[in-house]
Amino acid sequence: MKSSGSITAGKDSKTGSARDALWPNYSPPQDLVITHGLGSELFTAAGDAYLDFLSGIAVTSFGHAHPHLVAALNEQSGKVWHLSNVFRIPAAERLAGRLSEHSFADRVFFANSGTEAVEAGIKAIRGYQLASGNADRHRIIGFSDSFHGRTLAALAAAGNESHMRGFIPMDYGFDQVEWENLPQLKQAIGANTAGIILEPVQGEGGIRPISAEFMQQVKGLCEEHGLVLMMDEVQCGVGRSGKLFAHQHYGITPDVMALAKGLGGGFPVGACLTTEAIGETMVVGTHGSTFGGNPLAMAVGNAVMDLLLEPGQLDEVTAKSDYLMDHLQKLVAQFPKLIVSIHGLGLMIGIKCVVPCGDMLNKLRSKKLLVGKSGANMIRLLPPLNISYEHLDQALQIIEEALLEFQDA
Ligand SMILES: *Cc1c(COP(=O)(O)O)cnc(C)c1O
């Protein structure tokens, strides 16, 4: 479709393939169409098997078609799909209770995506300050290279110019500070500051766990100045880091936390967790969602929790992470001109490349290994949390083969 000066133009030129009806905002490989998945593998109609080290961007944490998740969805789908929050949803009450039991939080709001969970948290921060008599405290500090989602306030929180470009006419009440720059952070805190938002492990901006020292300093500043500390664990939470929540590696607790991605194992769900003091300010009329806490999503969310809470499940994540990182470090030593370092926490791993990471991703895909990219020329590995060692070895072998080919080229 040709662009023209008129916003109504093009209506009568309905040619082209079915795909042309989608916004051109994504660029999936045209030659790959996946028809089904099983465990850590995805299959095409032709029967090609791909090893899935992307997990739909850290979403299908227990692989594809996991029998426990399939059973939970099937069972619920024959009962009731949707009620809205006009009525009680027992499965939502149960999942909220379980999330609270295993975290700092006392109160949970359910949404349908990561960005909505973040937005709920942003409102909760401001709502809490307002209810505490601090109406002037509305500004929130975010960090460079962050990603909090694509809705407008979430874009403003991350402050990434390339994402905001033209879509946001004002600053939306956010201030930006360089990642791990303590003097800048201190400088940015003022009489209007309400809270701070950060990813314990940055995802889109480069797989980058926050340093223990900076995490402690941020927590200290929040206590000192009466600021709400919010963690965006949409990507790094729900077991991905080797603990249920990534901030638990740091011996601190936030006041607000956004979850999504892995929480539904592939079913869209988001959650915003808060302390009692913050949650209780979000009274009737302050916030809501038609779909949030939907019975189907809650059935699957509870089934994901069943798997996560199985004894030893998270220790397995750490053991597999150590195994994968160890072997990747050896590849760094073997191919220093092609890859330079390994980053991450748990099964959220970045390989910093010298070769363009897009070329690397394409080569890995041609060898039937699906991976992601991340900021600053990184390959991002997000395998299912329950991946087998056999599949880890298979992926490592493919990565080594790809590196050998780059070396010989
Ligand atoms: C993916 C992501 C989001 C946005 O989640 P959506 O479900 O795409 O809205 C927010 N924060 C982080 C850290 C993410 O990785």
C-alpha cells in the first residue's frame, strides 16, 4: 500500500497477501510458519523441528503444550470463560493469595499484559502518595536502557527516545537517570518525587542484572526520602532468574512489582503486586480492567504456580543456568573475536557479540535454534525453565557450529 497525504487513502487497493492487513510494526521471518509446539521444540507444517530458546520472549516458561497447563485451560474452558470483575472470581482470589504468600506483597491487581501491570503500578505509586497527603509527589524516576512496555506512561517511564518519538507530547511526570549512576539519581530526587521504577535484570536494553551495591543504594534512598520502590519483573520474574522473583537475589523488598510474561505460561496475563499500605489505597473507582483476572487466565496462572512451586524446580533453573553459562564462557574463550562476554541471571542470558547479532540470530535459525536479540548487540537466550540438559547440549553445539562458520568465513 502506497502512503499518501490522506489518512483515508488506500482503502480501495485491497491487494497483496493476507499478511498485508497487519500493521507493519513487526518483521517476522517470512519463510518460517510454526504450526505447533511440544516442550522445548516448535514444528513447521513440513515437519522441521526448531529448538525454542526464546519462549515467546520469556513467556512459555514450561514449554509448549505442557500437559498440566493444557488440562487447566481445557477444564476451565468448559465451565466459564469470562465474568468481568463485576463478580467474584475464585481462581483470581486464589492466585492473588498464592502470589502474596510467596512474595513481599499483600495485594494484587490482575491485568492482561506487562505494560498494563506497569501502568497499574505507576498509578498505585501516585495513588499512594496522594492518599498519604503528598499530592505534590507525582514524579517517578526511571533508568536509561529500561523497557516497561509500549503504552504511553510505560514508554515515558523508560524514556527511550526511539520508542517515544512523537507519540508522547510531554514527560508524563517521569525523570530519567543513567543506569547505576548514583550521583545522578540523588540529584534527580526532589520534593515532587513519588517513586523509582527499575528492572532488576534489564531485558530489552541488554541482559543486565543490577549490581547488588546499586540495588541497596536505591532501596536506601527510597527509605530515606519516603519513595515507593517499584520493580518491573515482567521479564525477569516468575522463576526466570532462578528465584521466584529476581529482586529476591538482592536481599531487599520492593513496594510494588509488575509481573506478566511467564505468569501465564503463554496465556495473556499480567499482575501488579503491592504492599498492604499501597494496595489499600486503590479503592473502587481508582482502577480496573474488563479482562483482568479472567477465569481462563487465572486457571492457567494457578497451574503455572503449581509447577513453579514444585520442590526443586527453581534450583533446577539455577543448575541449568550455571551449566549453560559455563559452557558459553568456554565459547567466549574459544572465539574471542566473535563473542566477548556472557551476561544474565538464571535462564535469562545474553551473549555479547562482535559479529552483528542479527547475522548470528539468522545463522542460528538456519541451524534450527530460535533465539532473541537484545540491546547493545546481544543474542538473548530465554529457554523454557524446564528444558532438558540434552536440549541445552544441542543448543550449545549449534552455537559452536555457528561460531566456527563465522570464524572460517
Ligand atoms: C515485555 C516487557 C514489558 C511489556 O510487556 P507487554 O506484555 O509486552 O506489555 C514490560 N516490562 C518489561 C521488563 C518487559 O520485558
